Amino acid sequence: MTAKVTLSFADETIADARRFAKQEGLSLSAWMDQAAREKALREVFAAHAAAVGRAGLDLESASLADAQEVGMVDDLLFGGPPRAA
């Protein structure tokens, strides 16, 4: 489902948007929809990352520790670096 809306943009902004839409082979509407969706997702992910940080979770360190543990198990089981999948 789509909704028609009237928006106002600075001349430079709309010129850039038209140029990028043309380069990507999209209509201006499709390009603006994609750009707005990507911006909304970035906001959601940024808010999630901030919440994780406020909670004191260090997911990067946990992930690196998991990878190190997998490497240690591979060393014990296979006598060397992890095998390619």
C-alpha cells in the first residue's frame, strides 16, 4: 500500500535526489521511499546500539571471545586452525 503526500525540499536536495534516482534507475518516488526507509532503519539500529551500551553489554567482546573459543575447540579436535565450511 502506498500513500500520496506533498513534501517540500530545498532546491539542492531535490536536484541531488533526482540525480541519484536516475543513476540508480529508480523513479524519484521509489528513490525517496528507499532513502527514507534506510534512514528510519539507521535510527532504529542506532537506538538499539545505544540501549545495548546503556545496559553495559559488550557484544563485540563476547563475539570475539566466542570466536576464540571456537578456535581452541578446533585446535583440540582437529589439530589446527578452523576448517573452511
